[in-house]
Amino acid sequence: MGRAFEFRKARKMKRWSAMAKTFTRIGKDIVIAVKEGGPNPETNSRLRAVIQNAKAANMPKDNVERAIKKASDKDTANYKEVLFEGYAPHGIAILIETATDNNNRTVANIRSYFNKCNGTLGTQGSVEFMFDHTCNFRIPAEGQDVEELELEMIDFGVEEIFADEDGIVMYAPFESFGAIQKELEHRGLEILSSGFDRIPQVTKELSPEEVADVEKLLEKIEEDDDVMNVYHTMQESSEE
């Protein structure tokens, strides 16, 4: 299996337990999608993708509809997507995706976490190049031949495809998202969820004590309401 498979397996064992945080994240995604392309999922492919993810996260339909209605209100603040880059202790690169309606607050908060945990907030472009920006799709496995599907989807940018207990997962470069989404919909295949990841090109193994130092910073960052995703170059165990 390739890098995307290992990355997904390791992350799955980790942090996505806070359901309230997941719903908050999806709510922001809905606002961004609606402000960008309107409230109709039929004509807004980004909103369609967010609604699929909301369903996969068991977010109640009423919550989704309420969020779309709220996002359509011109008085609702839009969220700006801002990327932060820096280093945790022991040379671990960190990439932080945020969605904020107050950039000054977010910058101040992120800087304080790095300062408190012996990290360094970097400049734009300082670590982003160490990660591959990818997109992913998950579809039901039933009735699908993974090898055959891989051959068919290569033309649309898919680089890695594998089955796990949740279905069939495809990974491709970030730029291929629209083409793959369109093709899966054209084939009538149900998209269970989709999204984006930043996969580290190289990871670094640390001692348990060093891991604890890095985890302390990661936890502070992930608790921030403006933070959507955190990626890093620390080698994670998938057996926890």
C-alpha cells in the first residue's frame, strides 16, 4: 500500500473523536461553500461535497439546512481560509488550515500556542512544500472491483486507491477534485464523503518523550475554534 493508505490509517486511529468540533468544522465549510457558489447544491459542487460529508459524520439534516439558510443571510460573516506554517519542538514541521472571521485573533492565538510549547511560527511557504496537497473520495465498495476502478480512474487523476472497512478510498492531487467528483457523479456512484489532505513527504520518528512535547502543541492548536485541520511530519503509530 502507498503513502495515502498509511497516512489515512494513522490519522484514523487519532483525533477525530470530538463530534462537536466536527459539526463546527462542517458548519464553517457550509458557510464558505454557500458564500462562494450559492445555496443550491445542484449547481454548487463544493456545497454538494460538504453535505455528503455532513451525512457521513451523522450531522442531523435539520442542522445542515439551518446552516445553509444562515449562510445565505448576507449579514452572516464569511470565513477566510488561512494557512499557518511552523515548527514544533524536535524539528517537526506543522501545517495548520484555519477558517476565520477575525484574522488578527487567529494569528495571535496560533502564535501563542507555538510560543508556549517551544515551537516557532514560520513564514508563508516555510513548510508547505514538505506536504503533498491531495484530495480524496470515499464510495461504497459493494459491486466494485478495485483494480478495474483504478485503471478507469487514472485518467481523471487518481493516484492511489484502496478498500478499507468504510468503503473504497481514492487519493489524487488537489487539482483533480472537480474532474473526479464529476466522473463519479456521471457514473451514478454514491460519494459517501470527500475532502482534502496534506500528506507529509517524509516523516520523522521521535522518542516517546519527544512525541509528548509535540502532542502538547498539537492539542493546543486543535482545540482552537478557528482551526480546521492540522498536519505534521511526526511519524504516527497506527496501532494505538
